[in-house]
Amino acid sequence: MEPLSSSGNGVADLIRVSDVAVASRDDVPAVARATRDCARVAGFGIEDAECVILAATELATNLAKYAAGGNIHISLMDDGARTVLQLESSDTGPGIPDTEQAMQDGFSTGGGLGAGLPGIRRLMDQFEITTSSDGTRVVARKWSSGR
Ligand SMILES: Nc1ncnc2c1ncn2[C@@H]1O[C@H](COP(=O)(O)OP(=O)(O)OP(=O)(O)O)[C@@H](O)[C@H]1O
Ligand SMILES: [Mg+2]
């Protein structure tokens, strides 16, 4: 994923961070709340706020479902021009054997709709997934008023 700063040094000013541990589905609402608070601070409109909250909810649900837990790191940054909200999901679960397949609408190994990951990609402005047998990391960003 490309560096954030428009000044070119790759460093964005951090406005706010929030970390939520996800051990089970019971922790998903806390992730949604933390993301909503961040979106509010960012001055996101209702639609953009709904997008990031839904994306965070899907990431957290996947952590509980497929990775036996993990962490959602929410950061709000100033890239020199605009505010960007970044969601980072990390886990030490089994990883995803075929990411291309997992990113397709309708693919699920857990009897779900298979709408989570492809949905997150559509809801956010940038999306990156890194996975191995050591775990999975997803980074997704959304800029205030689109990109
Ligand atoms: N953190 C993760 N660790 C391991 N596998 C994962 C992880 N997240 C997603 N996957 C795999 O990717 C597949 C697709 O995920 P996605 O969120 O799109 O669909 P789903 O969770 O199965 O269904 P839905 O999100 O629609 O309820 C999952 O079925 C699972 O196999
Ligand atoms: Mg899912």
C-alpha cells in the first residue's frame, strides 16, 4: 500500500488511535462503537460513517469466526490534505489459502454469504490483504469525502 503523506515522507499525522481486541462475536459491537467514534471525530458524513462501521464489523466478525480472535486497530490520520480512517485487522489464525477466491462474492468456508471481504473492498477506498499460515492482516482506508 502506498505511503500516506502528500508531503512525500510517508508519515501521516496521527490524530487518534483505538485498539480493540476481538476474542469472540461478543466483542464485535465494541469494534463498531470505536469505529463510529473515530468516524465522528473525522467528521465523516452519515454514509461514510456507515461504510467504515460496516467494514469494521465484517473484519471483526471474521476474526471471531475464522481466526479464533485477533485485533482491530483503528487509526485516524491527516495525510497532509485530508483525513483518512484506517482499519487494520490482524490475527495469528490459520490464514487464507486462496485470497483471490476469498475476495469473490459468495465464497465462504463458514456457511456465510461470502459478502464480507468483497464488501469491505467496495466500502473502503483502499484495501490490502496479506495472509500466510501465520495469520492474516487486512488494511483498509477511507478518506473523508472520498478519494
Ligand atoms: N481472518 C481470517 N482468517 C482466516 N480466514 C478468513 C479470515 N477472514 C476471512 N477468511 C476466509 O475468507 C472467506 C471469505 O470471507 P468473507 O468475510 O467474505 O465471507 P464469510 O465470512 O464466509 O461470510 P459473510 O462475511 O458474508 O458472513 C471466509 O469464508 C474464510 O474462509
Ligand atoms: Mg465475513
